[in-house]
Amino acid sequence: DAGVIQSPRHEVTEMGQEVTLRCKPISGHNSLFWYRQTMMRGLELLIYFNNNVPIDDSGMPEDRFSAKMPNASFSTLKIQPSEPRDSAVYFCASSLEYDQPQHFGDGTRLSIL
Amino acid sequence: AQKVTQAQTEISVVEKEDVTLDCVYETRDTTYYLFWYKQPPSGELVFLIRRNSFDEQNEISGRYSWNFQKSTSSFNFTITASQVVDSAVYFCALRSYNTDKLIFGTGTRLQVFP
């Protein structure tokens, strides 16, 4: 079975550009999570969806960040405009039920120059 | 407030040594779930185990074992006869029964030398 699929794996772009990260959760999973990992702050939950509805976006750092889940098989995390401090690894994860483990994608390594 | 503490930032051992990674958690909930994840140098996060708060039985899976003690709010992870492939960052995480939100510890970097 396919796991969580993220794209791109790596992204290098200049400050001010729009960045879109994509995620396809495991089929049948009804919760989807976006995390950011940095050396300074570790793993931070940015936002999560349940049945395509955003439940908690308190971790989204600024209005420059937005996330959507238009259907059960696709989500995007957008940064506009991007800044160098947004450089991090962004993970998407999905889970079946609230008490089930989250399964992570391979992450997107984002570098903003 | 919920919190997960992994006091060991980095551990180095020689192959075949046993090693224990500590995890201490804080929660006011009576029902909660605990997890361990492994992040190898390649970067992905791999789920290892889930434990619910009502199940204090220790678990063994091959060289891996987990010791859950509610009395001390700890969920420690032991690798027996460590191998170089065990080198990774290991994260402990906590989730309350009524939320999907995972609270991660800061991780323990394990280096196993040949």
C-alpha cells in the first residue's frame, strides 16, 4: 500500500516567491496533519484536518501560511510570500482514527534564499 | 498542559550494547496515547509503537522493548544489542483521547558505532 506522498521532495526558491507543498494521504485516512521541523523548534504541528475540515490551525505561524484540503486525497500548504526563516523540512502525516498512529510522508526540504 | 520530555539529547554506544531512551510525559487526562517514532539519517519519520494509558503491559518486538509506567509518567524505550542501523533520532509523543494533536518531545539522537 502506498504511504503518504509528498511533493516536491526538495524546493529551493528565492525570498518573496510563492511556495506550494503537496500531500496525498493514505487512502481511507480521515485526518491529515502538516508539521514543520527545524533544529531550533523541533517538530511543530502547523494545522490538521479531519474529514477535510480544518480543526486546529493554531500552529500556523503567520498569515503568509495557508493550507487547504479540497478533497480526501489531496492537501496543499502554501507560503506567500516566502522568507528565509521558513526554511525547514515540512512533513505531512495522516491517520485513520483519533487513537491510531500518524503515518508520515518523506517530507519536503524547503530552502528559501 | 501536555508535555513530553526527552532529557537525553544525544547518546553514543558501541554496537551490541543495550541502550535505553527515556521519555517522561505530563498530562491531566486519564485516557491518552503514547508513541515512539524513529527518524533515520534519511529523514523520514517511522512509526514504532502506540500505547494507550490503560495498557501498562511492557511490549517487546525483536530487539526493541518498551516500559510504560504510569506511576512515574514514563514510557522508556530499550534497544537490546544495538546495531549501526539503529542510529537515528527517536521521538516520543503524546496524544490526548479527545484530540488528534500529537505532542512531540525534542528527540534523542542515538549514534551506534561499530
